[in-house]
Amino acid sequence: MAVKDFEEGIRLSPKDGIVYNNLALFRSSCPNDNYRNGKQAVELSSKACKLTHWKSWFCIATLAAAYAETGDFAKAIEYQKMAMEMFGANKQNRDEGYRRLDLYLQGKPYRRDLKSGVGQGR
């Protein structure tokens, strides 16, 4: 099961922000309701941001997704915009960032398509 693998990653690398981010992203954006936990996702992604010294746009974007999952779209928008300021010239990241921001502006959470890895709104 994916959750156990993510938790094992945290146990093995407790100072690695990316392993916290991976579980946070799963908990905030999994298409299966049974695996989502917005509160835990906020806690995990907040820790990921701290461990990466707020320099990882990916962790900040996950924090935005986590807040959207809890229904706090104001914070989701705030953190998504912060992440987008870090994208630079990468068009793919920028396009995905705008898709997520548009979801949050509509009051919709972010969901990942686990087969394709592409995000979508629900």
C-alpha cells in the first residue's frame, strides 16, 4: 500500500522534505476519497516546506493543494501564487500552476490522475 511506503520513507529519511511532500501530495490529491486527509496533508506539506527552507516550489504547491483539500481556498490561492513565482521559464510548470490556481479560484480541490500523473479538478 502506498501510504505505508510513504511512511517508511519518512521513517528512513526524517529530515528530507521531499518524502514528507510525497505523502502530503497523496493525502491531498488522491482521487480515492478513502486516502485523502486534508488536515494531515497540511501538516506534512508544512513540514516539507520548512525542511526545504521554503525554496521548493513543488512543496509549496503541495501545501496549496492541501489547503484546498481542507476547503481553505484563500490559503490555497496564496501558496499556489507563491509557488508560481518560483517557476521561472518552465512552461509546463507554469501551465500546471495556472490550472491549479484556476481550480482554487473556483473553489475546487486538486486531484491527480494516478495513471497519467495529470491533475484535474473535482
